[in-house]
Amino acid sequence: MFLDEKPQGEVTVTPARPLKLSEAIRIGAQRTEQCRGHYIDGDRACVYGAAAIGMGGGVELAGLLHVRSIEENRAFTRVHGRGIMLANDAGMSREQIADWLEEHGW
């Protein structure tokens, strides 16, 4: 069952899979307090800032996530009835937004 020696070329590390947006938000939310109106403000972050931090990035990545999600949000909103920014502006916590995204496979 177990080998004393690894055969040549054996892969010992499982390749990382990309994070879902909901997972990245949760990681960033654990590291920061919530804010609105800024991606990242000191030790606080909005939903996009939390996602960027969860992915190992910062303000620049948060901006890219926001811009990229605008088109995806339009399609998501048409299907599911609200977008990430609407949920954020409605006062949902980042964790609630992550739960909501996870329910829809994001």
C-alpha cells in the first residue's frame, strides 16, 4: 500500500485550483474589517478589496475584479436578481455576499 521510495517523476503536490470568488471574499473578510466606498482602506476592505486580499493582491487587483465583474454582474443580475454592488450597497456583509455567491456557484 505504501512505498518506501517514490518512483521517479511522481507528483507529490496537488496542483492548486483557482479560488471561487466567494472563497476569496471569505479569506479577505477574515483579515480585514468591512468598509464601503474604498476597495482597501488601511485594515478595512469592501467586498472587492476582500476578494483581492484573499487572492494575495491589493488595490490594483480589487479594481480589476470590480471592472471585470461589471459585465459578469449584468448577466448574473439578469439571472439571479441582484448584483454584487447592489448587495454591498444594500448593507449585506461580505460574508453574506459570499454565501449568496456560493449558492449560485461563484
